[in-house]
Amino acid sequence: MKSYKVEIDKKDLNLISGLDIKNLVVGDEKITFVTDKKTLNILKNNFDNVYFVNILFSRMKEVVSKHFVTLIGAFAFSFVMIFISKTITEITFVDSNTYDYEVENYVISKMKKVGPFSFLNDDLNDIDKDLKKKFYHYEWIGISKKGTTLLIEISPSFLNPDDDNRNDKIPGYLYAKKDAIIKKYHVEKGIVLIQEEQYVKKGDLLISGDILHYDQSIERIHPKGYVIGEVLEYYEYTIPKIKNDNVRNGKVSYQDYFFYKDKMIGKDKNTDNDYEETVVKNFFDLFYIKRRYYYERENTKTVLSYDEANNYAKTLIYKKFLANKTNKLEKIIYIKLARSSEDENNYYFRFVVKSEESIEEFLTN
């Protein structure tokens, strides 16, 4: 219930008898007391010179007046913190070896710039979902925010070295497939013929499958292990100034179909071949209802600046590296631009790339 502090003339003291008042104070000319809203209305209708204030409002005003500087400072601090929490100052890939120009450019397209500051123009969770749809070829892709930095995490699809494509019973040797400086190696079977920091040339024998026994007999086995070498290579790329692509535009439709085992009952009338399929219902592992999600694609035309073409070329290096990656120890140490030029239609780049990668290659002789 609201309370009011009321002040009236002292001559009216006898007239307030019977009213709901408290904390009466009698002065020389005025009397003050505390009352409620109902009594205040009675006083205003029957007395002249009724002065009143809302006690709660008065106290709040007093507190604000007393702590004005502190409150303004707290408000300003809160505003700055909220502003900073919304600001984006950097886009970083958690693993620099997974840098992708197209992913970075897509995230930038989801941002708006206000003066020197950048902000997301979409919900971060929605951007994360869009990334997973658009860049579906990655085993995992996700985006998160830490402070003012957007963190992009990508897990490429590659096989770990487990001799998946080899027959362990075939004897042979592990040779160097590139010139390199040996940094690490691990051998499960075979004779090691190298050491760390040793320089080897392409074709040098790294691990032998010839096992010499005490009786001087030689057993030929299939060597097993890996050798990580520091490799220095040049990469050259020609990047068109106008980049034409056929990409998913974010529009998705779906249709359910009946299947008997792996054979569709009926015909898929959708001419869009870009789809993903999932089982909706399974009847006795014989009949299925499968849902196909169709992704609409469109042709895009992008005019690349020098910096954009430079970053795109670097992305091609990273993608090639990841496509050939078979060991989690492999990494790119640096990519440096050695030379660049351009003409009316293209940019030309030459990069020097230092990396640590698996350099072993299995051969039978």
C-alpha cells in the first residue's frame, strides 16, 4: 500500500480527528503526518493547502541524489560491458591448419559493421546451424564466441594411419616420398635407419622390412610405423578475378518415400540431386519410410580483391594438406607469399610452405 507524508495548516488540527493517520508532528504553523491514498483523497477534497509526497518516491529520489555519481558510473559500466559482449573484433580458427577462406567469408557475411565496430546480425546458434548445412563435407564444423572473438572449429575427414589400404603380410620397405628433415618417428615393426634432425631425400630408405636374425638369415616383413618430416615446398596458384560457383542457398525441402530394402517403391520426381537421406520409420528391416532433404543450389558470381584471392589461395593449400593428412601430428608451420602478380583476368601467387607431415611411403622393393 502506498504511503504519503502530508502537511496541512495547524488551524485544521481539530478537523482531522477520526482519520487514519500516524506519526503526527505538530509545528508552530504546520502539522505533518503519514497516511494512505484513501485518506489523502479525503484531505484534498475538504482542506485547503494540502501538501503531500509519495514516501517511496521521496526516498528513491534521496538515494539517487545522494549516490548520483555512483549510479551513473554503474550504468555506464553496464552499458560498456553489454556493448563489448556484442562486439566482434576477431575471427579465429581453433586449429590454424583448418583455415578456410569460404567459411571465414561466410561468417563475415553474417556480420554488420557500425563505424569501427562489428556485430553479428543473426543469432549465433542459427549461424552455427547454417555452417553445418553449408559446409556439410566437414566431419565437424562449429562456431562459438569467447569474449569479442569468434572461434571456428573444424574437424576434417581423414583416416588415421592404420594401414587400412595395405596388406600387412606383404613384405617391403618404407621410403621417403619427399625431401625432409626428420622430426619424429615411431616404429612398431621394422629396422629404423634414420634419426631425428637427419636430412633425407626423396627415395631414401627410412625403415627396412629386412630382419637379420642371429643365424644370419634374413626375414622380410611388412614394416609398420610413421615418420614425420619437416618439408619445405613451393605452391603456385592462378586465381581468377571473377569466381563462379554453384552453392547451396539455404533453402531446403523434403519428401518422404517408401522403400523395400534398398529399392524405392515409385519414382523420385525431384530432379535435384543434391539431397541427404534419413530413415523415418523401419518396418521389420524390410520396408522403410525414408525422408530426402533437397538442398536448392544457385550460381553465384564473386569479384575477388587481391587480399581475398590471396586468402582463397591459402585455403587451397590448407585443403590439399588436410586431404592428404593421415596423422594427427601433421601440421602446417607457416605459409609465406614469395611472389605475386596479376593481369586483367587473374591473380598469380607463389607461396613457400613449411610443414611437418608423414613422409613415409610403402614399397615392395
